[in-house]
Amino acid sequence: MEAGTRGDPELPLRWTSKSVRKLADGLGELGHRVSYRTVGRLLRALGYSLQSNRKRHEGSDHPDRDAQFEHINQTAQAALAAGEPTGLKITVCHFPPGTSKWNRIEHRLFSHISINWRGKPLTSHQVVIDLIAATNTKTGLKVYARLDPDSYPDKIAVTNQQLAAVQIEPHSFHPEWNYTIKPRR
């Protein structure tokens, strides 16, 4: 259990990167017949948190969502290629400082990715992509990964004048974390 245990050692919240089903399967391989429900009860007794994120309404994937993102992407790329502003509002919602490490979605995804590449040398970008893309679970999590070969400039200085020209509309709830960037006319 120790290799898969996660959480701040100073706090009582602990969890494992392995699902109760994976743990039950592992115990079965060692000759111990035990159900995943029993594993869950034992983990709870040991102080582990057994929280999970599940989509309740749309299933594991929804074709309309993919089509929507594809449409938005194509529209924005065509406008940018023509030198036109996209006219799209961009809403930004940050996690409050220090909360990303407790994000259940990240833990659900990255714990499974970590299991896939545990002990394997990450010798190239393709190896990393293949290991990430091979991640899936019995409950329907499937990961898609690809390398973005483009290079992006770094250390770009934004002047106060340029920043003042950005039309930022703060939200009423934590405007320092949540805001909408409106297109310029």
C-alpha cells in the first residue's frame, strides 16, 4: 500500500493511487480471495479516503461535446488565419491558490497515468505520449494524448498599456480568480 499512498503526511486525509478493484485483483494474484468491497472497508478502517468523481448524466463521453469543441477550434483558427479577431468571449476560472493539489479530477487522472509509467524509463516524447494515451480504467476513463510540436515564445513582456487594452469583466464571485475576457471591437 505504501507505494500507492498519497496525501500530506501532516494531515489526516490519505488516499491511494490504486482503485479498490485493482487492489482486490492484486491480492487475488497473491492468493488472497477478497472482494473490492472488502478492500474498500479495510481502507476506510485504515483512514483512507475513498472519494471518486463520476459523470452522472452524460456517460463516459458525449459526441456533441467533441463536435462543439471541434467547431469552436475550427472557427477560431479560421478567424485567426484571416487576421480577424475571433469574437469569442473567454471565461477563465482558476483554482484558488494551493487547491490544485486537492483537485479530485487531477488525482483521478494522474494517479492512473503514474501507474502506467511506474518504473518505465521516459526516454522520449513518444514514450511519454504512448504511456499517457494507454491510460484507462474499468469505470470508463480513457485518456487521449498527442505531442504539440509547435514552439511558443517565452518571456514575453506585456506592457501596462497592452494589459489595459484587454477587456476583462470580473465575475461577482472571487473576481481575482474568475473573469471573462471580452473581444475587442
